[in-house]
Amino acid sequence: MTEAATAPTTDSPDRRAVASGGWLRWLTTTDHKRIGLLTMGTALLLMLLMGLLALLMRGQLAQPEENLVAPGVYNQLFTMHGSGMIYLVMTPFAIGLGVYLVPLQVGAPAIAFPRATLLGFWLYALGALVMLSGFATSEGAHADGWFSYPPMADRQHSPGVGSDLWIVGVFLATVGMIIAGWAVLWTALRRRAAGMTMLRMPLFSWSMVATCLMVMGAFPSLLAALGLLAAGRADPSIFASNVWNIGYQHLFWFYGHPVVYVMFFPYLGAVAEVLAAFSGRRFFGYRGTVLSLLAFAALSMSVWGHHMFTTGQVANDYYSLTSLVLLVPAGVEYFGMVGTVLTGRLVFRVPMLFALAFIPQFLIGGLTGIMVGTPVIDYHVTDSYFIVAHLHYVLFAGSAFGLFAAVYFWFPKVTGLMLSERLGRIHFWLLVVGTNLTFLPMFGLGYVGMPRRVASYASFDGFGLLNLLASCGAGVLALGVTAFVVNVAWTFRKRTLRGPSPAPDDPWGAHALEWATSSPPPRLNFTPRHPLPPITSNAPLLDLRQRAASGAVPEGRASEGGAS
Amino acid sequence: MTRHPAFVVVAAWGLFNGVLLAVLAVYGESSLVYWLWGGVVALLELAALAVLLSSLAGPEQHVGYRLPGRGGVAVLPAAVGLAVLGLGFVHGWWLLAVAVPLLGCALLLGAVRGRGAGDE
């Protein structure tokens, strides 16, 4: 699978600065940066599609007794929106970010198992295609929600071929993510450069270690659940037994809860990097945060039963206890983030704005999670819009803000181009207003009793005003995302019209190794022109700048760019 | 063991899962849960063992690397073959007639390109 051993700091014809072009080279590449970009690009495109589905849903719910889409179509919309965002957008983007960044951050010239990683991408992309192809079938796409409980999802109640395509698509995409996750984990554990001890890895790489451990532990359970569902669709008698109906829920949620953290940790890691860079200091409480990430990840494997409180067939006390214990590592991480900001010299560039908004917004998602992790409250709000609000505060107000912080932070490194600061700020403020206008009213809707997954409601239900606010918020969100798309398109267009205006190697004065190399990085990440700096801590570039300030190293090596 | 910190991380993480499972046993759960989570703990310890074996065979940190010398030209037909195999569940197993040649083609490409000159 691999060729001769080479030091990453030597140059040769094979070590060309930029990998050769051509679309076939992209599709068959073993360069982790290209595989990461393919994965993240696919996820972002699918995010736009899933956003359109959400707009249709919010259009349908904007007024009582609306008839924009038929109830059956509405079921397909919320199923494919939820499935798509979880299986095809947030999880793959998180893993793709790891594929791109972890080898760079640990000082390696390549990812472990590059061909397997590429296979992971293609299984994901083909899985997405298969899953979405359900819309082209006569009965339409799958319509039983992202967790698709039997017997609702069996062949008797969901006879459409779209359901079978959904099972195959999710299976393929999940296998792809397991493979890519294993490659990222192995790279962090076994491909670190000399000097890069485990406790010198940047927090983002640590967040990927915790994430990929959860991928290894939890994702096979989804494959088992999908296998059970497929078997049940072939032989309906399987789901005549309560054991397998509840068994399916156990298998599904054993995956379904940790995946929330798979969709959160990498963005938390990205936010940690951004906060440290734009606060001009090391991340506060690095070791405690690393330990809390690992503990948080392990605890997240133990709480799945809180999704099944209302079945009355799980050990409620245990799952409630472990759900509450999650507060401890979460608190340590928040302590680290707040400590970094409070004692730093803040620079309010666009990535920092997204990272700062992440802190209070995710807190709302986290605290309401503690509420629904308590059986007495969960019994009251289960399957209501309160749950919809909670999960969107976790995954959109939290993770998506982390995602955009990551995009704005690493865009110059990945493309060699700077995004427009003005459009970025417009994007940010529209997203803040849109997010809270959309999802905050949903807490109220849940509190007054609106069930989730209903295609309509009567005018006398009293849900009209809050739904209208949420739909207006969705419109603002769409404007915000449009600003982002325009920003990216305009940045590339500007390069074509006016020639390249390259971003510096380290435009923010950041701390980790990826900022020591060129923007974009060369094929093997580090070259004699951009060698690995001495790795003396988890912030080697900050060390270099501090030594330069004290006169220990030449100024030029240490002072490229800076957040200002 | 401190010479193999990567192993310690994976093994300890798996063991912590085992401890949480043991606490769950105090509360009581269905047998499926013990098999499921117990199997995962075993899987994680196997992964830890793989990390340990790799650590024993090579350095903890690297100055030289084995690098990917060729593109993954066999990967795309392999992925398409696997996807078609999956579609056999939906549209019928006659699709094996498409999937098997594709997977064979991927194997062949992997073997041929595996011996050839690097393309990337």
C-alpha cells in the first residue's frame, strides 16, 4: 500500500509543492487534504439541500391549516432533513475536517491508510446518492424519521422502495465514516512527528481522538440496527416480538446518542483552537480539557437509554444518573473556554465571532439536555417541539456555529485565499438572529403541547404566532447561508478576475503546526521551505513567537502574519 | 506502559466503558444490552491491542514515514461495486452480476497498479 520511507522534511521530484491536477486525480487521490476537501465539500452541498427541505417544512408550518405540501410529503421532508443532516452533513463534515487537519496538526506528511480513507469518502458519497434517490421513486423517499422505529418502518407500514434505499444509503455512508474515522484515529495515535507527544497534540486533534473512539465503539451498532430493520422488512414476523422492537431501539440509540457528540466534539475542538488564537494565549486548562473530552466521550456511551425513558423498559435511574454526570466534563470544557476568553487579549475577527456565539448557544442546548435527561421532565415533553428546539440548539446553534468558525478559520489555510470579512460578519449576524428566532419559539411550542412531526395544526390550537416567528427565523437563516455562499463564490471569482491574492501562511497568529506550512499546504505538508518547527508544547508556533520576542530565535521565522 | 501512551488511551477508554457497564449491571438491564455493550468493550480492547502491537513494532513518534506513492485508482470501482451490492437488497440479487465484475475489476486494478509506477 505504501512506498519508501522518507523524512517529511526532504525535497525530491515526488515531493512536489502542489499535487497534480485533473479531475481523475481528484477522484482517485490519496492526498488526505483532497479527501478531506471532497468530504467537506460534499457535506456542505448536502447542507444546502437539507436547508431547502427545512425551508419547505417551515413554509408548511408558518400558518395553521397550510397546504403547501401534502402530509405524506411532509413526512419525507422531515425524515430526509433529519437523516441528511446527521448521517450526511454534520458527521461527515466533522470526520472530513479530521481527515484534512489531523495529519497536519501531528506533523505527519500523510494520513494512515490513505486508500481506505478514500474508500470511506466514496462509500459516503454513494450512500448519500442512494439515500436521496428515494425521492425519485413512485412512493417517494423514506418517511419514518431519522431513527425509523419498527413496526412503523417495517414493510407493512412503509412499503415504499424509498425505505429500502434509505437503509442501504445510511449503511454505506456509515461504513464510510467508520473507515475514515479509524484512519484519523490511527494517524493521531501512530503517525505523530518527532517531538509530538500525546500531550502536545492540539485540542482539535484530541477532540478527533475522542470522536473517533466513539465512532469505533458506537457506529457498528447502527449497522446492526439497520441489518435488523432490513431483516424485519424481509420477514415481518421479526417485529411481531417486543424483544426486537425494543432491541432495535437499544441498537439504534447506542449509536444515536454518541453520534451527537461525534457531531459536537470536532466543532468544540475547532472552537477551542479559534478561541486560543484570537485570545492571543494558550488554551486555558489544556490537560483538564483533554481528560474531560475522553471522559465525556466514554460517558456519552452510557446514556443512550434516556431516549427510551417513555418505553418503561429501561433502567431509568441509571441513564438519568449518567446523563447528569455528563455535566462534570462539560463544565470543565466550558471552564476552559471561558477561562481562555476572560484572560486573553481578544481580537474579534469572523471565526472568533462564531466561536464566541457557540459558547452561550450550545449552553442552552446542553442545559435543556439535562432537563430532558430527567425522566419526570422527559415524560412531559417527549415527542414535543421542546425536543426539536433542544436538538437544534445542540446541533445548529452549537455545532453549526463551530462548523462555520472552523470554515472561516481554516479557509485561508486550505485555499490560500481570505474570505470577505464584511460578508462574514453579515453571515454571522443573520445566523445569530435566524437561529434564535427559529429555535427559541420551539421551546414555547413544546411547552404548550405542540407535538413534533405534524404536518399541520388547527388555528384554535394556539400554535400560530410561535410557528410564524420560527418560520420567519428560517427565512433569516436562509439569508445568512446565502451570504456565506456569496462570500465563498465571490472570493473564488475575485481570484479569477484579479489574479491570486494569497493568504499568508499564518494570517491569524495561530498556534498549531498546520500554520507553519504554506497556504495551501504542499502535497506532503512540510518541505524544506516550510519545515516542521520544534514541537515544544501544544502551541509550537506560539512558543516560537515567544522565543523570538525574547531573542532566542530569528524574528522572521516566527512573525508571519498575526491576528490584528 | 507509559512508553506506549497511545495504547493506554485506547485501552483505558475501553476499560472505562467496561466500568460503566458494570455499574449498569447493578441497576439491571436486558441481556441484549450486556451483549451489545460488552461486545463493544471487547472490540475497543482489540483496537487497543492493535495499537500496542504497532507501538512495539515501530517508534512512538516518527522522523521518517512510509508514504502513499500511488493514487487510489482501484478505490472508485470498489466503492461502486459495494454500493451496487447494497442495491441488490433493494432491487434484487441479479445486481450481483454487476457488482461482482466491478469488485473484480477493483482487485485487478489494485494488483496491477500496485506493481506499477506511482501516479501521484
